[in-house]
Amino acid sequence: MKEINRKTNLQVISLCIGFLGIQIGFALQAGNATRIFQNYGADLNQISLFWLIAPLTGMIVQPIIGHISDRWIKHGGTRVPFLLAGGIVSTIALFAIPNADLFISFIPPLLFGGIFFLLTDTAFNISIHPLRAAIADYLPQHQQSQGFTTQTFLISIGAIIGSGLPYCLHVLFDTESTAATHQIASNVKWSFYIGGLTLLLCIIITSISIIRVKPISLHTAENSPIASETRLSFSMIPHVMWKIGIIQFFSWSAFFLIWVYMTPAIAQHFYDEYNHLPTSSNYAKAADYTGILFAIYHISASICSLLLPFVFRRLSLISSHSIALCCGGIGLLLIYLSNDTSYLLIAMALIGIAWASILATPFILLSNYIAKEKIGLYLGLFNLFITLPQILNGLFSGYIIDKIFDSSAIYAIVLASISLFIAAIISIVFKKSLTQRRLPDN
């Protein structure tokens, strides 16, 4: 049975490559959203509110798509229609965002930004869910760790491309990296165009792969204690999912703060740009350098994702995860303690270790408990532990940074460090109940 169900490495990559495109788009958004919104006139302390769009759409969209697509699978269909719909809309939105000047004559700039980021994030979430579920749909359990780590690797590569595109276009083609108010710098604009086309191509490749690959029978799920109930309530969520979810809560709280505040933190802490002026040359330098830093942590994550299967065979999943989270906490703390940008490379490498584990380990743990006929629904519910911390941070982090830390964004990075250490401590506390058997050799 193991050899019959086993998929080739090329099939695994084809199933996962959609994440490469999605992450290019997300990295462009994550690395440039703060910059774009400020150029549209948003105050620094409003930025976190705009970032609520992504988790709010994820909280609503993923459980719905999970439930509907599970029923679609049950009746002999695939999740391809959802995957393609999300990919097409994402591409359209990525093309529209850098062309705000065509719309702001009749739509207020901030309203335009909010609408199109809402559209983009909704589309991202529609596509992400079928991509996550594809691991359980089409890979036998003995290959699921390979599937999730492959996804992590491709996510990291996509993030490297998306994060580095604006800087590379600026250097290679001497495009402008500054722009007038309500305009988008040309290097950022072309980055969105390239990212949108690549996203669509990757989604098409995964869709073709899903159509060609034979799914795993719903009746071959191994060790899946979560039953196949017909009704849904929070009381159905098992204790193990709550435990993994709490760890995810603090992990994603940290990275939300990183995405929102890293650019202004670097601008203030290392470039002495305290006025938050996106049209200034120092701010542009800080924003471009932040893109490089994001690329560094994704390079680190891509390397670590390749090493994770070997680490998992020597340590328990949860022990590996707690060590990775501590590495990320140390890296964030190093940013605060540094006064030289050269130390940031080390810091981002450590953050990448945490990110690699966050993207893979919780889902591998969870896959041991989910019945295949409910994989879409439960992955959608598990996404709440990713979206809720972002919503709470979006609501309160701006006020905390403004009122308590006098708009000094570097303290958001300190809070992110504390959050990762808390996640690591919780994982150690739950270690006994979450420790799984060693993964079988692939």
C-alpha cells in the first residue's frame, strides 16, 4: 500500500508549487503595504488597522471554503475551481494595486487601498486553503511531512523573490524607488506585475497536477481520532488542536508585528528617519533594505525547511518547534540591541529558522489527528489561530506603540520577540501531550 500510494518528488512539487506564486504575491504585499498605505496618506499608527484586512478575510473565508470544498470532494469533485478562482482574482488585484492613480480621481486613496487589499487577501485565502488540503487529499500519511516541508521551502523561495524584486529592479534597471504622494515607485509597480503573472502560472501548474494525480481514499486515513461529525461547533475541536493553536496564536502575533512595523522600525532605528515620511530618501532606503532583510529570513527558512525532516527524525516535532521559536525570539531581540545593520543579517537568519518551523510543524502535528473527509473544514478552523492574533494585534498594537512607546516602532519588534518566547515556553509545557512517534522514513 505504501509503494502504491507513494507520489514522485515531481508530483509532490507540482502539488505544492501554487504556494510559490501565492507567497510571491503575499511577500510583495507584506513588504510594501506599509509603504504604500503611508504614501496614500495613512498615519503610522493607522497602518495596523489596515493590516486587519488579511486576517479578517482569512477568518471568514477559509472555514467556508474548507466546508464547501470538503462536500465537493465527497461528491467526486476536486478543489481546483476554488484554487483557480483565487489565483485569477489575486492576479487582477496585484495588477490593480500599483495603478491607484487611475482610480483615486473618483475613489479616496485610502478607500481604494482598502478595497483592493481586501480583494487580494480574499483571493489569497481562497487559493491557500485548497493548497494546504492537497497534502492530505493526494499524499499518503508517510509522505505528508515531505509535502508540508516542500510547501515551506516553496513558500520561502516565493517570499525571497517577492521581497527582493523591488530592490533588484531598482539596482538592475535603475528604476525609481521614491515617488510623489499618491504615486507608486516604478520598481514597486513592476514588481507587482511580475508577481501577478508568476502567481497565475504557478496556480495553473498545481491545478493541472491535482487533476492528474489520483487522490488518497477517504477510508485510508491512519490514526485520525477526529471523527467525521455532520454538525460543527467549537466543542468539537479536540484538546490537541487547542494546544497547537495556542502556540500558533503567539507565533503569528510575532510575525504580524514584524510585517507591519519592520520598515518603520528599521527607518527609525538605523536610518534616523523619525518623521515617517515615505517620500524621503532615507525612508526609501530603509524600505528597500527591509525587503532584503525579509529575503534573508526567507532564505534561512528555505534552507531550514530542507533540514526539518532530518531534525524531526532525531527530535520530537514539538521539541524541534520550541528550539526554532527560541531562535526567532533571539533574532528579534538582536535587532533591538544592534546599532550596526551588519548584525541584522544574523538576526534575520535566526528569524527564518522560526518561520520555517511555524509553516510546517503545526500542520504536520495536526495531520495526525484529522480525518481526511473533514480535512478542509478543520484546516479552516485551525486558521482561526492564525487570524485571531493578527486581528487583536491590529486593533491594539497601534495604540500601544503610540501611547506607551511614543511611536517608536522598534518596540513592536521587542514585543514580537517576547511573543515568540511565550510560544516556545507553551510548547515545552505541552510537550508530553503533543509528542508524536518518530516519523517513518520516506
